[in-house]
Amino acid sequence: MSTADIPRYIVIEGPIGVGKTSLAKRLAENFNGELLLEEADDNPFLERFYRNPRHAALPTQLFFLFQRAQQIQDLRQSDLFASVRVADFLLEKDRLFAQLTLDDDELNLYDQVYDNITVDAPKPDLVIYLQAPTEVLLARVQKRGRNFERFIETNYLERLVEAYTRFFHYYSDSPLLIVNAADIDLVNNTRDYELLVERLRKVRSGRHYFNPGSFDL
């Protein structure tokens, strides 16, 4: 596919199980772009967090913060104009998870660490926010069968969906395309994927919506 109208730096975001990593991989492959992925499997605290969130939240969050900060630093040191970049995480969402999982004292410590890292993340040319109801997310998480995710509870996913909704209600740092991903397959369905690509080629600023199921393109 031609990259003529494709944003140079695309971020795919959304709650666990919504399909952001799969879409990021397909976009990067189609446009011969650089792929920047959140490496959840590398976090040694994550399974402990899903087993007992109260006791493992802080180390889990700090590990992700350091990991994402390093990835963003590596991105800044590369040539942002060389090709399309596609990432499956937005650095700003790190605090979304921190607010959701940490108590007040832990959040204060997290904020101090974050401020001292002083990551100057480049702004995406486009953020694609994938949405889906909690029951859809839970079904997808269970279907992919990752060992460390088997302890995820419905209540946690519900709170996460609400946190993402609030976050993107106020988000205005980059052009935003909000996608109803509940009833579409952006990885295996060629029509769904091509309609999305057609839409993202046209987004230059502001907030936009993609819901092919309602024919509101």
C-alpha cells in the first residue's frame, strides 16, 4: 500500500483485549513501518499483579514506566521522518493505569519517579482509540489464553474501560480516531481493515469516529 497519505507516527490505544497490538502489527507490515510494541510479557510482576493487585501494583507500574520511557527515548533518537512508525501504547496512558491501581502514597511516589525521568515523548500524528464493551474484551482475553492474564477479573476490566473513556473524552494532544471495535475484525477481515485505512488517510486534525457497523464512516 502507498504511504503517501499515511500519518508518520501512529499510536493504537485501548483497553486490554481490544486488539491494539494486532492492528499495530498489520499497519506496520502493510506500510513497511517501524513497530514499537508494549512488551507486557517482559514484566516479571504482571502475573503477580493479576493474582493480587494490591500487593504488586507499584512494581508492576514502575516496570512499565521505565520500559515505555526507554522505548520512547529510543524512538526520539531515531529519524522520525524516515518511515511510518506504529506503536501500541501512548506514554500518557501510563498514569491512567497508575491512578487505577495505586493508593495515594504509591501514586505520589510514582509521580516523583515519572517527573524525574522527564520523558519528552513525541506527539503522534494520529491516535487510534479502539473501544469495545467489557464482555467482548473478557472473551477475547480468554480466547488468546495468555498464562499471566488468566487471573484478570471482570471488575478490573470494567474500571479500565471507564478510565479509558474518561481519558479520551478530554484527550486533544493529537488527531484522534475513535473506533468501535466490538463487531469488526481489523486483522482478518479485509473489508474492515481497508475501510479503516481509508478513513485514517483522511484524518488531519480533531476528533473522528469509525463505526462501519452503523455505516457511519
